[in-house]
Amino acid sequence: MRLVKLIGIFTLVSLLSACSWFGGDEKEIPDIPEQQLYTEALEALDAGEYETATEKLQLLEARYPFGRYSEQAQLELIYAYFKSSEPEAARAAADRFIRLHPNHENIDYAYYLKGLTAFEQDRSVFERYLPIDETQRDPGAALESFESFAALLNKYPDSEYAPDAQKRMVYLKNRLAQYEIHVAHYYIKRRAWVAAANRGRYVVENMQETPAVPDALAVMIESYTALGMHDLAGDAQQVLRTNFPDYEYVPQAKRKAGLLETATFGLMGGGEAEAEQVVKPKQRSQVKIEAEEDDDSSFFDTITFGIFEDDEDEEKAAE
């Protein structure tokens, strides 16, 4: 019996030894000096090798958590995640940096990258090149981006990233306002008049600078009229005629969807009207980044909605 136990122990020890003989142990990562590791990470970033840069920055943070380049490596890691199209990791890294280093001299950069990550996430590849109505999608990423940029402007108004953040906030606010109008139109088509009126009133009260205001007033007129609240409908119509005398609006409750709009579930196509017009708009509410108008728009400006063109419109006004 003792012999059997001895044989069993010997066999077990032999098997464990064989694992190490045939490569069972993991290959050790060579010990790289902190400065060299940081330099290699920056070189990878400059070369556009973002996955390699991410690996080196992660390794630097793990091996030298209190080193000379630790904090800067955390900032660079946010950027590497952003360029690698890893929005969740980028936002998590930004939140971590803000929490750990609230007084860092470059913390405004972390806020900016967090907002920029959500901004790009809100705009998919297809929407950049196809005429898809983005106001019909969930605005979660747009709202998160807006809040991050707002935090940057409130805390660091003199930041070098503030001007670009403010410009993007204008676009995001217009996009959020248009989403409210889209939801209001959805409620109107289903005769949910109170909900539609509340959406329109929210835009008028909280997003007065956006081009969606005349649409919101028209929504209020149609909803209040259907509810029999003629005084409120008259007030809204008076405001609309006074401030937007050339506005043109087709009642959503009597509006027919076009074939393209139906086939794409409302993402494309404007629909056809079958009823009289309440008030007429010279131009539909358009999402714009800047107030100036320019009739000539480049192809790049068109497919990027004018985000990166300082002096051109985001879209041409619909005729």
C-alpha cells in the first residue's frame, strides 16, 4: 500500500515538472526603464499605432504607478483609447483621471477628451455619409458629450479647449432640441396631445437659442388646439407670427409619410403634406454650429455637418 502511494506521488511530481520543462511557465516581460517605455508609447501614438501605444501605456502604469511619467501616461491613455475607437474605455479612463487628479494642470484635457469621445460616438460612420436623420436616435451619447463640455466651460473657461467645446455644444444643443421636436411629432401622430405640448413647451422654455423654437411653437399650437385650449394656442401662434412671420408648418396629425420615409422607418425622406398650412417657415429648423450662412458648401463640410469648418454652415437650409 505504501508502495502504491509512493508511485502516485512520484507520478504527480513528474507531471508537474514536465509542464515547466515544455513551456508551462509564462514568458516574462523584459524589464524596460520607465523613460524608455514612455518614449516608445509616444512614438507609437505619433505613428498611429494606437493599440501598441495602449499596451505600452498600460504596462508603464502597472510597473511604475508612482513614477515620473505616471500621470501623463494616464492622460495619453485616454487619447489612445479614443483613437482606438474604444469609447467606453476612454470615458472610464477620463473619469478615473478626474477622480484621482482633480487639481492636475491638464485636467481640462481630460474633460475635453471625455466630451469628444461621446461626441464621436453619437455620430456613426453611416450617418457621416448618408442622409440619415440623427435626431430620431437616442440622444444619450449627445447628452453626455454636452454635459462634459459644459463642465469644462464652467470649471475652466480659459482653457485652450474651451472654444472648440463651446462650438460643439451649440451643435449638440440643436441636436437635442430637434430630438424633442421629433418626439413631439410622434406624440401628435398618436393623439397624445398633452405629451406633445409639454415637449414643445420644454424646447421654447429651455432651448430658446436653437432653430427648433418655431417648430416647438407650431407643436404647441396644434396640440393646444386639439385639446380645446384656444387661449394657449392663440398665445403660441402670436409669438410664432411675431418672431417667425415667414414660418410654414404642416400639421403632423394630417401628414402622410413618403415611400422613402416609410421604407427607412422615418430615417430618410421628408414626407408629403395633405392639409392646409398653419404658418409658413422660410427655412426649416436646421442644426447649425455657427450663425453665419454661406450658400457654397464643400463636400467635406456637407458630410461632416460643418463641424470642422469655421466659416461654413453645417447644412444648407431646406427649400
